[in-house]
Amino acid sequence: MFNEVKLEKGMYHLAGKSFVQALEEADPGKQYAGTPLAQLDAYERQLKRFDIRVSGAGCDRVEKFFTTTESAVLFPEFVRRAVVQGMREAVLGEMTAVVTRCESNRYQGIELTDTATYTTTDQGDPMPASTIQEGEDTVTLLKYGRTVKASYEAVRQQRLDVFALMLRRIGRQLADSVTADALTVLVTGAASITKAGADIAYGDLAALYGRFQSFDMKAVLASPAVAAKILVMDQMLEASSKDVTEIRLPFGTRLIRCQQMDDTKVIGVDTDFALEQIQSSDVVLETDKLIDCQLDCIGISVNIGFRKLMGDAVKVLKLTTS
């Protein structure tokens, strides 16, 4: 049962296994089927075991994690989850079609060659072929990181939800720093339309939409300034969305404001097929320091790279000054 699991630092350093996977192995979730605990994962059951509330009206303070040597082992995972949540809330997550894990910092994916016409085939004739093969380009993953400085004495009395909010912000900023690399991969080699002048009209967006054939323009990425120009178009007054967290063009495409972009282009993307994100690991923390209250200088890092999955799933509208 969850209250009998022996927690120790070494659970963070098992080869090929995360801390949560080690917890799940020691305390399988299937044994709680049909009980209130079935809604919790192995880590959340440990929070319940030590009565640590990380949110809500009864939210505890940071020092609650350090009540015992075993409960302190849970703290690095709390930090990791907050950072990862922030990363998932960033624009990067909205651009990515699939996230791939690899064992090294170099990755060679696969590609689809699918140019033959999809049509009927006469009896006895060979069928048109679609080929999936290893890609020619190798992606080198880059390390993105941040040093967090916060002494234990400074944060021990802070509520966990407030501390998590700070970590989420760091995670979002970390993801934002990665987004520029993802945008470069998206636009490199992408088909484009060039429009004279820096102003953008609804007809330009419709023309970009019309360039997509076998793919759908699920999202438009634009700088804050260009996104603002789109928002005040007359046609946008007629657009509506049941989900107030999303802004959609009249033909259904999401408008995503992307601060890493300049004002010279708009990117149309089929977010289901355009971009592959490759990671050699999850967010990495210096877990031993966190467990031992040595919060003065903690490194948070992640190794990430990108590759374009299908070139026709991206189109670019270029705005010029002449």
C-alpha cells in the first residue's frame, strides 16, 4: 500500500526509470481500482500519505515537505511538475504535433514520400506506393537551462501554490526560449506568399488558407503586433468561439500570438502534422540538493530539438516594406 512505500534519494537515479515510475512500481495504481484513490497517481498518493496540500484553501507551506526525511524526497518531483506545467502552458505545446523521446542527443527520424496519385488501380497493375524511410537529416538536440536561486530560509514559509506559480513561470519562460528554434525549423524551406507592404488584410489570410491542399491550416502564428491587426479586422467581429481561451478566424483557424516572431511574416500550420519535438530526457533537476534543502543554486535543464515532419503542412505569408 502507498503508506508502506520506502522513499529514498536513490529512486531518482534508477537507470531508465523516472521517480514516478519507481513509485508506481512500488505502489501499483491498479490495486486501487474502484476506490477514491484510483483518481490519484503514485506521487499524489504519497502527498496524501504525508498530508501535504499543494493547492486550495488549506494549502501548506514549503517546509511541510521537510517534516521527515522521507517526505523531503517528494520535493524535487513537486518542483519538476510545476516547471513542466509551465512549459506545457507555453505556445510551444500548441505548435507541436508529437513529442519523441530518444536515448541520445542526436536523432534521425523517418520521412514519408507520398507523391503518387491516390486513384483506382486496374486489376494486375501495381498499386501506387507511399514510402516511409529513414530521413537524411540528423537533429542535434540543444540544452536549455536555468539556474534558480532561492535559499530555503527565504521560501520555507511560502505557500506551496505561490511557490509553484513562480516555478510555472520559469517553465513557461524556458519553453518560450525554445520556441525560436522551433519556428526556425517550421519556416525553413516552407512554401511562401510574398505581399508588398507591412499591412495585412483578411484576404491575405484567406489566400494563405487557400494554399493548403491535403492539409488543413489549423493555426496561424503571428507576432503580437500582427495578431493585433488581425483582431481588429471587420471579419473578426463576426467570428465567435465557445471556448473563450481561443481566438479563431471565421474559417475556423486558431490565431496564436507568438512573441518570438517578428512583424514580417505570418505562419500557417497544420499542427497535427507539421512539427516533431525530440527530447533526450524530461526536465532535469539537481534532486539531491533539493532534498537536502540546498536551494541556493539549483539547475533546471532540458535537451530538445525539432524537425519538420511534412513540409506541405506549413505555409508562410511574408510581409515586405516595398
